[in-house]
Amino acid sequence: MTLDDDRGRYATKRDRLARLARLVSILQAHPEGMRTADIATRVGMSVRTVYRDLIALQDELRLPVWGDEGVWGIDDERAFLPPLKLTQGEAMAVVLAAR
């Protein structure tokens, strides 16, 4: 394997990660869900790739993705923790405790 092969492999992984991150942000922006064709149009992917990425979010990343009659969404309340509102002292205590 050459250096160029490694770069290509990692670029592909970055591209997939970017697609998955973009898919999550789109689903978060539409809590009512979206049709796969609309998602595909919005991100410039094929419908097949959207389905594959939705399954990857569900199976590989264990995000609570739901699908109902062709409309897909993400259960935002179960997927991500709410943001923490810490004072500067509290934040420093968390950082120091993690070390």
C-alpha cells in the first residue's frame, strides 16, 4: 500500500463522516422528519446512499433514528444530551476531574 492509497482511504472516511454529520444536522433541523428523496436532493446524494447512511446512523452510531411511511427523523431528546450551563469554576472542576 502506498502513501497515496492511504490518503484516498482516509479521504473516503472523512467524506462519509461529513455526510453522516450533515444528515444528522438535517434531521435535527426537521423534527417532523423528512422524506429520503428530499434529503437526497438537499445534500446531492442518491436516495440509495441516504438509506445506507440512515441505517449506518442507526446501527453503527446507535442514534435513535425513526422511519414512518417513507419519512425519516431522529429522536433528538434521546440522541443527544442537553447543553450544560456551567460557571467557569464548575467547568474547570470538570476538566481537572477528567485528568
